[in-house]
Amino acid sequence: MSNNGNNHTNKENNKELDYYIWIEKALDDLKQKNIKRHVVHGGWTPSGFFHIGNARAELMIPTFISKSLKDEGFEVKHNLIIDDFDDFDKIPKGIKVNEAEFEKHFGKCLRDVPSPVEGYANWADYFSKQVLSALDEFGVKPNILSSYDCYKQGLYDEAIKIVLNKAEEVRKIWNEVTSGDKPKGWYPIMVVCEKCGKISTTKVREWNGQEVEYLCTNHRNYAEGCRHKAWVRPEKGRAKLPWRLHWPATWFIHGVTFETAGKDHFAAGGSVESGRRFLKEIFGKEPPYQIPTEFLLVDDAKLSGSSGNVISLRDWLDFAEPELLRFMMASYKPQTVINFDLHSNKFFLLADRYDEAERIYFDKKEEKSKRERQLAEIYKYAQIREIPEKMPVQLNYNIATVIVQTFPEKPLGEIASIIHEKGWIARKTLTSQDKQRMEKRLQLAKNWLERYAPEDVKFVVQDKIPRGLQLSDRQREALHIVASRLNEKEWDQKELFNEFYIICQHLGLNNTDFFRAAYNVLLDKDRGPKLAPFILTLGKERVAALFGKA
Ligand SMILES: [Zn+2]
């Protein structure tokens, strides 16, 4: 937004206060640029695993920006660039291959390396397919563009020619930004060696306006050149621009107006700084609007596609609805680190906040606080399908984990009915969509428990008194009284909860000691889910029988 005092009116100042979420601010900044047709980009190199951290800058943020622009009536093109023309320089952890077999391909482009897994055309194809096959489920629908194909089709030919003709200017900018010392006569271009097929081992020493002369002697610590020497036309995929030029060339070719990237690219001397200068000074275009995007940490660790410690989009679908990932990404400003915690019940907070946003969105009340309006707005960006008229049924994630553990043998459909009957959800009748939604969350909770949950969330309902159980006389007596009270009549949660306190008071038993005794007997643990509803869900006869034997 323009900041020169004169045209900075009060109205604009007030408008600033009206932003509820960061997407609106970005949209407003883009509108100031008076561009009619927008091109929104994300990009990724398929050298290793794509994780949900990549999804933030390269898929989700571009998707939200595209949506906001479209909703404002702009013509928008959303592209995802797959940088499969990049060279292969390491084998990521977490992929089992014969290393020696693959190391000989180091230095070739990712499309020319065999697939690490059978059934895929090549290295890039294998890793790309894992991502692309999941996009639909997240409601992300970019045009997919392969760099390799774009170069082969000649899309980059003009950009390459410009770079070679202005090699001296490029060199100056490159050295200025990177504090580098590229020598005079340096040409920033990577020719694919016609003899050995490697792309990172060639260097160009001459350009005659039509052809370049290259030598395959640019040895790397991971790849050796074959010493081939030849003249070639650097077009139609015979050569590639190095990353610092490939990126702005891509902006130039497609007329990119928005693209974010991980914040490491935005460091001083990084590829954002050089890219923006190259675009302006070499290609003569205005750089796109960019937002430095922070990392996403999982359990305090940065995800890395080459280290194998990743949560892929597919992994996400095992434990949470895709809307929750979108919700998380839309909630946090890109400049904020997301510290996602999958191995503690803090993970429930995300699900809870999503459910809360849903309730607020469907709440018809007119006066909403700023926070409520933010949540409702973020909820909209999280949606993949059309939002229904009526609020869908909500099954709290935490409760879902309790119930699936309470009835480990029962089919999910049956569990959904029990949840309804026992009053865990506020819904008179369940539609088939409601049931589907509940079964889905139950399945996700089950998967989460199996793969990620910490021990303190897991439990097994006991069918006999745990061995070695040690209770005081008062604890025993309290459980016996609960057992006989349970048999006396039908209870509701609140009544039963109050009864626990009456019994404790009567016996002079500490409440904490009472609850511990109950969980010791029911779960062989010191803690557990809320006791009164838990007992009623388990069935009071079953609990009474067990407590009676304590
Ligand atoms: Zn070679």
C-alpha cells in the first residue's frame, strides 16, 4: 500500500482496521497494483518428499490468494511449477534404494533419473505423483506445469537468449547480490551434456548469438564431468538456467503477479533479492507480490523433504480432515511459524478451533466480535465443498478418541449411533451425511491413536480388576457405593457427577483419590476421560459389576 502522506486518507487508515485476516490485506495490496489478469504461482522440486510445510507456501497460500482474487472478479491463473529439470544431487532419507546404483546418475536432471520405486517413469515422476494425486482431496486445483516440458517446448528460449546477450550485466548483479566473484566471460547457463547426460557438470565459455560452446568439466563433489566439448543451440530443453535466473525467467514468461516462498529465499543475498533485480533489470518486468513464508514445525522440528521426517498430504488425510489443514494454513499469517504438534493432545486444539469456527460461521447473530469474524472468514477459506445450509453435526475429536477406545471391537457405524443415543452430541436426529461425517472422524481418531497418540491419551477398558491394584478402604467403599447407586435407577451425566461428590463427602474421601480409584479399576490408569459420561457410555451395568468387585 502506498505510504506517501498526501494520498493516505483517513478512509484508508480505517480500512486497515477492517482486515480480519491476512488474505484480505494481501488482496488489498494486489488491488493497488491495478492488474486485471493475475497469475499466481507455487513451485517445488521433486527431488524428495513433499510435506505439509511445502504445502503452505507452494499450494495453500497461492490457493487462498487465487480464491480471494477470483471472488473479487479478477481473472486468475494458478500454476504449480514442478521443477523436474533440476539436477539430482542427493538421495533423500526414507527411500530405500541401492545407493551406488543411483549415485551414478548424480548431476543429471530429475526427469532423466530412473524411478526409485517400480511403476513410475522416473525419479521426478515418482515424487510428483505422491503430491499431485492428493491435491484434489484438498480442493487445490492449480495447472501443473513441468519445467522440463516447458524448456523442451521452447518456452524458455527467449529468456535464455536475453540472459546470454546480457551475460555481463547478469554477472554484475549476481556478484553484487551474492558478494560473489563470477569472472568476466562467465555465462549463467547449464547445458545438458550430449555425451553423459549431466546438466550440472557443464560450463559455457562462448556464445555467438546462436550457439554456445560448452565443456563438461565443471566437476562437482557429487558428480564428475565427462570432458566432452561441443557447440550447441541452447534452446528446446538443451540447456537450463540456474535457479537464480530460472525463477525470474519463470515470472517473466508467465507474467507472475503473486508468488510466495519459504523465508530462507528471502534472506539478504538470497534468490528473492537476485530474482527481483534480474526481473526488473534484465527482463524489464515488474516483480510479483511476495510474502516471506515461515516454516512449519512439527513437534519442534523443521520438516525436510530430504531427511525423510515428513508428514505428506496423504499422511495428513489419515488423521485429520483436509479442511483442518487448510484451516490451519489460513489461520496463521505466513510470517508466523506454525508449530504443529501431532504427538500430544494439543493437536485436539486445532480440531476444536475448527469446530468453533464452524459454529460461529453458522451462528445467525448479527453482532460478532473481531475474533468471531476472523474465525468465520478463515472457515470459508478452509472449505473444499460448497458450504451446506445447515450446520453439519460436530463430533469433538477428543471425544472421538475416547469412544473408539471404549468400543474397540464395534463397527464405526454402530459407535456413531451409541454417541448419539448417549447424548455426546447435540442433535435430535442424524441424517446420513451426519453419520458419514461422524464415522469419518471416528476413523481419523482411530488412526491417530494407532500412529501418533501419546501414551497418556491411550487406554484399554478393563474387563476384570487389574492385577496388583492397591486401593484404600475408603476408595473401595466409595466404588462399592457407586456400584449400588448405579443399579438403583437411570442416571444422567450431571446427576451422576454430583453423586460422586456427595459420596466423597459422606466418606471423607478426597475427590482426587476417588477419581484415581475409578480410573485404576476401569482403565488401569490414574487418569481418563470425564468420568460420568464415560460410565454412562460404557454401560452402567458393566461398570457396576466391576466396581462391585473392587
Ligand atoms: Zn558430459
